[in-house]
Amino acid sequence: MANNPRSYPDPNHTPYHTFAPQGQQFQQIAPMHPLMMFGSIGGVRGVYEVENPNAAFGERHPKSRPFLPPQNFPQSSPSKLLPVRLKYDIHSWSSHSASYHPRHIMENRPTDQSSRWSSDTNNQRQFILIKLDRMSVVHTITFGKYHKVHVCNLKEFKVYGGLSPDNMHELLHSGLRNDTEPETFTLKYKTKDLVFPCLYFKIVPLLAWGANFNFSVWYVEFRGVSESEIVDRVYWNYTQYREREVIRLCMKHLRQRNLLETFDCMQQRTGIQLEDPLLTQLHKQLVMEGSFAAAEKLIEEAAERNLFAEHISECPYQPAWKKVVTEREESPTMRGGHHMEIDIDTGRIYMFGGWDGSKNLSDFWMFDQDTRKWTCLTADTRRDGGPGPRSCHKMAFEPTSKTIFTLGRYVDAENASQSNLESDFYKYEILTNRWTCLSANTATEGGPELIFDHQMCIDVETQTIYVFGGKAIQSQSLSGLYTYDIPTNTWRLVRSDGASTPNGSSTAGSNSNANSGTNSSDNQLRSRVGHSMLFNPISRELYVFAGQAQNKDHLSDFYIYEIDTDTVHVCSRDFTKQGGPEAGFTQRATIDVDLGEVYMLSGLMRAKTAVHETVRNSFWVYQLRKDRWTKVYENDHRGPEYWAKMADKEPCPRFAHQMVYDSKRKVQFMFGGNPGGENNTQRLDDFWELWLLRPTAADTLRRAKFMMRRQKFREMCMGGGPPGRPEVDSNGVPIGNRMRTPDTAQALRYLQTEVHAVVNHADAGESKEFRELTSYLFNGGFPLATPSTSPPYIGPNGAYTSVVYGDADMDIETEEKATGMGLDLASGIPSPASPGVIEGMGGLTGYGGMTSNAWGIPREAVVEGDIHRLRAELYEQLLSFFPEWMKQPTGNLVDMIPFS
């Protein structure tokens, strides 16, 4: 998943403009001509006209205008250019066996056993290096296959790309299924929202499906954009971005080392800014001048501008379960296999049907979040003209008309011959409290036959319902993808099970040349049962993941179906390998399109090496923008005694439950389910809400203030500190900023008032951190003495003062060395008899009486170096609260120097 480059639109970020300094009129820097950006902007794939992206990286007026705060991504595109098949040639290869030459992969001949590249060994040094006909922005790579299952197919592989064979980056790490269907993968073609072109691609096989077999690649096809005008502009922008990043890294290095004259000169000559002006001002006030009050005002301004939002979105969630207690006589009974929908406008939850352990139910309920009460709308929907008792059905809520649609039900094999197996389809209108049968049997009207454990989603804009998967009662096959058009009451089969093209056919047997320009095959949309499917109205995509295949295998794959283009993209073949949940069945999922997050509560899970299913209790978040799974909650306890104790604290593990999400109030609701175990008739009737908590902007602001006041307190214990670039005398000692004896009483008062006021005493870690600050009163601002590993600071006398006193644990050798220098490590202060301590100045411990250290550096320079280092470290820590578009580049120049 980490290599999946599909980007979800970030509503808080588009760094494609600039603005004039304060007090001047806004001025947008126009590009030479519109740049066509590729990818998914507003969720729509293709090529788009946007403003010049280089403005975000320093392409400015000579006066160097600062950045514009982020605006919203465009939700639609004025122009779109779909990718086409790209011509290529074989540049080089590692080896090949017999007549299986690499050039065979240029033609798709799935019935020809010899039309493939095959390596002559199976080590992981095998490769094919491909050179495109021209530099291009490449979107996808397609692998064709033999018309029969083959042991040499690639179970795992990597794809690298770049502008030269010697400088390539990983664009994809995935694997092929061992079947006959072609597979298409999206390649990474953007970095930090900037598109980059490629000329060379390297396919590196890692593992074949057959143990100890050589690797085979049958056919390879690339798709992207190669028009010279567009690609040349992309290349120019990308190279300019790299040039600017190099300069910004140099500027960052110079400022870290306090080489400010050189820093200023470079910034003036290049007109490139290191960071947003607010952060530059923060660095000046905090690091250079030590004006903590001014620095706090800048942090407050950042909070008012909502600049902490990106940081907050990256903070881990803290789950908070709360049991919803209602009056017993007015709440639903125990059940599993029911379904719930939510109206987020009113905060009302609707629940219908289910299985109570002995029979199907037909009661219909509504829960009101405001009153915290359940209301039984009807004890039997049949009496109101609605559907009969059922379980394993699905519903979809249409918010405009306040209508609920329901389809499907489960019929066990024993009762199938005596049961009505027609697929009825109903709607319930909330405003009129009326049920209507839309179809007595959807199978006769172009819709699915009677199915269960499928999924339904609704597209409000087009008034279309999507139904995918589920198992058919009569045929026992898995159902495909259907659409139901609400205004016309018509069904349409979009894709049958496993079809790789919209009409249900497969292109695996086609014969096409990579340079012919014909259309490529699409990925399969594998049908399943007990899966999850979510609709994203912003990108107009369906997300399909997990579930159970026809052969009973539990799945951990993730597919994206683009509705407007009727194409399928493989997001992940196995998200478990990439840090996601285990393969699952009957898990429940919800989505927050504003946050770009998918939420999943586990059900029946099966590890890759396990034989039997287990009921797991875990909650996951999938971030669409980051393409990343994060486990928020897990409780592996299985014993009934434990869960009896936890009955009012956390929900026990279960499957066949239901979960809905209120995206306005940001709360999940879960009801009932099957706890598993030996008692097959047991079902649950507990009702829970789950809040996912993150720090607020106020929390972040308070934490930032605590960090700054902690630093000020340390400096007070050290006797104060000069600015970063003060006027100095002939000995290199700052004039007017000479170190003074610390005022312990004043520092203590500051600790008890100003620092105490911004401490979160409910946080055990922060409270402990606050209490430990008292040690600085006795140790001159440093709890331990050890050579610092921080970047060297250029002192006022021009000397490097990289050996200063910082925080660290010390081994025995270091302790003996430091003790020989006259430092008592037990207290962190100079020993009374140590050189460099002037007798008669023993009123205060710490650095008050120290004139130089063991390296002969004047005490003022040492402390100044420490203060500058500590302030610079604090500044780096504060940067974590700000969005990436504002900050200096990540990484350091020194890390780029190789060991040899």
C-alpha cells in the first residue's frame, strides 16, 4: 500500500500560488503556460490545468514574496487528457534462458508458450531494463499472462523508474495472481504533489509462484502521457523543484550552524525562501533573539489561522468506547445479521431485521441521538406493506428524499426448497412512514437474483444505487456489480463476477502489440461475500475490500472502482503485508470523505497461517491520502469471564454486527452481533458509541507554550543567554549580555506560575516532565553533563562549540572521562576542586562560577552555544505542529555524505 501513488484530494493544501508581502496588493505569478498536472485532483484521474507549482518552491519576484496559505483543490477540471499506450524498447537485462528473450514481452501472445522472458536463474538479481520511446509521465503498468496458470508467474516483484539507468526509484512493490487474467497497477508518478517524468523502467522479479522456479514475464504495457509540450514542462518544473530543494537544504544547513551572513547572502542572491515568513519570524524571535513572549504570539497566530490542522490529522487516535444505556422495554432485542442506516442531518439511526438465534426478525427501529431513546416504528413491517422477516440483507439511505432502500435476505439450504426465492426490493419513505414494493423479483428486471451478505451504496448526485457481491441463493454463485437507477426504476449489470471488461469478457487471449496503440485490458473486480464497499462522492469511486471468495478464502485486498470511467484499480493485493488488518469477513466499515478516512471494525478474521477463523476485536483507520492503515484499538482477550467484567467498558469481540458513522458529530455507533463460541444461538443486544479523539488546536497551542516556557525556565537557571548574533568584545564575550548569576528564586516563581499554567496535569508523562524541571534549579539548566551530538554552533569568537553540555545517559567510560574533567555526574555540576571553578563564587551551583570548560572554550561561549542549540532544537520540535508546505525541507546535507 505504501507504494500506491493514488492521491486523495487534501482540502487543506494546494501550494500553487504566491501572495504579496503584508500591505501590498495580491499578485499571482503566472507560469509560462498552464501546466498539465496528472493524477487524481478532486478524485478525478487524468491531466489537469493548474497554476505554476514552482511558485511554492521559490520562483518569485526578486523581492522574494512569501507563500500563499493553502486553498482548496479544484473539484473539477477544465481539461482532461487520458493516458495512452507508450512505446518502448528493451535496453538491457540480467539473463535469459534458451530462446525466451526479453523482447518477447513487447507482444501479447497469451497462447504462445514461448512468447515470454524467462531468466536463467531465480536469484533476486534478475531484471529487465526498459527504455521508453520518449520521456513520459507514466500512470500504469500492465502485465499480461499465459492462457494457463504457470509456476513461473511473478508472485512478488518491484518496478523502479527514473531518467537514467543509474538513478532510479522504487515506484511499485506488488505481486501477480497465479491466473490467466492481465493485471494493471498504478505507478507512482508524483512526489509532494509534483509530477515527475520517467524514461527508464526496471522490472525486478523477487519470487515466482513455483518454489525454485525461474521467473517469467509474458507481456508488459505502459500507459501515460508522452506529448512533448506537456512532458517538457513537467520535466522543467521537476528539475527546477530539485534545484530549489538543493538550495533550501543548503540554507537550512547554514542556519543550523549559525552561519547567518552566508545564509542571508544565499537567500538574497537566489530570491528563494527557506520557509513561510511566519516561521522565519518565529525562528528570529525564538532562536536568535530569545523573545519568548513574541514567539508565543506567533504560535497563537498560527492557531487562529488553523495551521495546526495537518499536524492534528496525523496524531494517533485515542478510542473512547461508551455504552449507550436506554430503557429496556423501548430497545431492540438481541440480533445479528441486521442492518442500520443513519440520517446525519437529524442524527437518527434506523435498524431493520436480523436473526435472534432462532428466527428472522421484521421489526423496524429508530434511535434519536438527541433524546437518546429507541422508538419502534413497527413490530412487523409486513403489516405495513413492507418486507418480511429477514437477515443478511442490506439497506441504503437517500438523504434528499429521506428514503431507505432494502434488498436481499438469507435462506438456508434446508429451507430453500420450501421458501420463496424471489428477490424482492422495497423502499421506505421516512417523511410519510410508508413502505413500497419496487420489485417482486429484481432478477426478472435485469437486477440480481436473491442474494445475501452483499453491499449497497448510493450516489445521491446521480440517484444511482450500486449493489456488489453477495452470494446467490439459487445458483450459489457470487453476484457481480449492478446499478439501480432510482428515477427510472431500472437495473443494469455493470460487471459480472471476475470480468475484466465492462461487457464481462476477458482480454487475456487477445493478441496486441505494445506499440500498436490499441486499448489495454482492465483489472478484474473479484466478487465476494461479507465484504465492505464504500462510496466516495468527491472522487466518485467505490472502495471494495476484504470479504470471502468463492473458494472460502478470506481476502485482504483493496480495489478502487472509478464510476465515471468504469475502470478498476488495484490498491493492494494484500494490505496485511503492508501493515493493515488481517484477512477478514463480515467486518464493518464506514467513511469520512471530508477527512479522507475509512474506518473498519473487525469481524471474523483469519491469519495467513491459520486454519480456523477467529472473532477479533480491533478497529482500524485507513487514510486515503497517505495510503496507510493504522490500528487504533485492539483487545485480544477471549475469555467470557474477562468480558463479563468489561460489559460496561468495551464491547466484546463479535461478527455479523452493524456499525454506522455520523460524519457531522464524528461518532460511530454499533449494535448487536454474534459473539461466536459454542453457543450458536447466542446474539447480542448491546449498543455502543465510539469516539476517536485527537488533540485540538487549543491542546496543541498549550503544548507549544509549555515547550517554550520550559526552555525559558532552563535559560533562567543558566543565568540567561545572549541573542544569536550579539555585539562582542575583543575576547569574544557578548557586550551587554554577559552571563549573570542565576536568580534561583525568580526561576522558581516562573516555574510555579507561568510554566505550571500550561501543563496538562492529567497527562502522566507531561506531569512527570514538569516535576523533573526542578532539577534545573540546582544543575545550571542541565541535568547531566555530556558532549552534545547536536550540530556545531559558531560562537561569537568564530570558534566551533560543538562540545557542550546536554542531556544524555552516560556509559562508564564517558563517566570516568567526565569525572576527570572535574564534573560530578551524580549532581550534574562542577566538583568543588575542579579547574575552571573560581573559589569564593560558591553561592550557587551550576555554571555560575565556571569561566571555561575542559576544552578551553570560554564559559560564555559554551553557554551561548548551548542556548543557541537548545533554542534551535526547540524550533525544530515546534515545526512538527506546522503543515509541510510551510516548513523548511526535511533531511540534512550531512546525511547525504556516504561513509566511503
